[in-house]
Amino acid sequence: MELYYQPKVFAKTKQIIGAEALIRWNHPVHGMISPAEFIPLAEQTGLIKEIGKWVTRTACIQNKIWQNAKLPMIPISINLSATHFLEKDLISNIVQTLKETSLEPKYLEIEITETSLLEEEEIVFSILEELRNLGIKISLDDFGTGYSSLSYLNRFKGKLDILKIDRSFIRDLSSSHEEDSNFIVNMIIQLSHQLKMEVIAEGVETNEQLQVLQKYNCNIIQGYLFSKPITASKFADLLKTSLCEKQD
């Protein structure tokens, strides 16, 4: 298992303001395997908890290494599956990891999907509250793809810090003529601002998509337009200037 890191960029200044840690399986025969292929199997076999703990610890260690090297201090977000998010010892494991790695909680962010919110509501509320009390921000990933996004967003208002617009909406953005995706993305951005939440567009690959997003006042961008997920050493090179130029 390896972690790759994709920068989150403030588009107007090209400044790196965060990173998402993304797991890969470097198989000795089949090469690099996407998590979409092995994470469902890990959930079925019960290995997802151990993988989640490894990801959390590895990301925290790596972030502390960058900080000790006097690189710009940024938060790293990790993805938690609905199964792992509801583990009873999740909070204690995170607290222990932060203590052992000497990483301040504000430099760790948790990304969850709407599936996590659809589980036992009282337990989810409690977990979100504990994480935010520690100083850890919560992102709602793949927003807009679930069946109850708006209703759950209203019920969990104040418990979530960041909305990430799913790449399926970003893909069809157009500056030459208005698409349905333009309307939906604009609505999500305005809704996020109204709820005083940050909003991140993921899967941004073209200048046209970027221009539309900036027109709608979405300034935090994640996607191949700026950088694909890269190794820790290559990410450190980006952090040395704290800037991430657009890819040609």
C-alpha cells in the first residue's frame, strides 16, 4: 500500500492550501491498483479498519515530516468509509495517532460520503461533534450524488465544514452554453456559501471548467488541471514553492 497526495489549490493565486491522501495498492504483478477495485473487498473481509488506521497514521507521519522540513503547513485530508467511520474506537485511535505523531489536529481533515450520514444518525452526530471538538474539519465528499443530499445537509448543518462537488458535475461544465451541470454546480456553491461552508470542486481538468467555477465564486480546486495524485517526495517539491502551476 502507498499513499499519493493530490493538492488542493486556491485558483486565483495557485497556492496549495491542502492535500488529499489517496491510497494505492502497488501490486508486484498487476502494478498500481485503484482503491475502487480493492476497497470494496476490504470492506467485505473486514480489513477496512486496519487499512483506515494505516492511512491515518501514514498521512499524519508524512505531514509531520513536511512540517519538520520547514515546508508550508497545510492540512491533509483522508477518506473514511462508512464502515470505518462508525467504528467504536475511531476517535480514540485518531487521538492516539495525533499524539504519537505530534501533529496538531487542525492539520488533519476527514472526508466522508453521504453514505456515512445515512447510517445511525445519533451515533454519526456524536462522532462528528467529537471530531470537530478536537479541531478536525469534516468534508462531505462526492456531494450531489446521493438521494438525500439536500435534506441531510440541512439536518447536519453546523456539523460539516466543507462540501466537495462531485466530478460528475464538473465534467460537463461549459462556458459557451449553459448546461444542467452549470446550474447544479452554481446552486451547490451558493448553498455552501449560505451555510458558511467551504466548497471544493474536484476533478477539474480544463481551463473552461476552471473559468466557470471562478465565475460562480468557487476558488478551491482539485484535479488534473493542476496536478494528478503524486508521491510524497514530488509533493514536497511542490510545497517548496507552495505554488501549483496549471498543467499544459
